[in-house]
Amino acid sequence: MDELNHWIQVYLEKHGSYFWFDQQDWEEHGRKQSAELTAEEEHKQRMDRIRPIVELLSTAAGRKLKVGEIRVIDGMDDREVGVFAKLMADVVSAGIDPVKPKGSYGYGHFED
């Protein structure tokens, strides 16, 4: 058993962490890498789709969005994202001012 561990260590040092004991291990590694790449690509495509909305909301808020806020947008399906984007575009383009109080009745600001 010590000899086997010795040779395994020799091959690991020689070939690095991508040393595989048999073809099945290599195929399993290939499947895992493929699944990881697919998941990364899907995430990138999703972020590309919601990027205009994130930029619109950042502009409207006057700051960068927090990670949790981006996750909320990311959690929406495509139809909800489209509706939300149109709604926010209308809000931003309308330039709605916040409701201002009529006046302050403190010292020096009395209005009839």
C-alpha cells in the first residue's frame, strides 16, 4: 500500500492535480467542467439581459445597486423583467419630482 501511495504521489507531482487514475475519472472531470462552463455562460447571458435595467435603476437612484437589489432583478423571469424595465423607463423619462411640502411654518417662513 505504501508503494501505491508513493507512485500516486510521484504522478501527482509530475502531472499536477489533473492526474486521473482511469478513463472514468477523466470523463467525470470533463462532465463537471462542461456543466460549470454552461452555468457560467447562462449567468453571463442573464446578466447581459438585465444590465440595461440595472443601469437605468442606478441612474434613477443616483448610486450603484447593491448585490441584493441585483439579485431581486435577476430572480425575475424575462416577462417580469420586460414589464419592470418599461415601467422604470417611464418613471425616469417622466422626471417626476418628489412631492415637496407646501411650506414651512417655522420662524421666518410664514405663508398665508
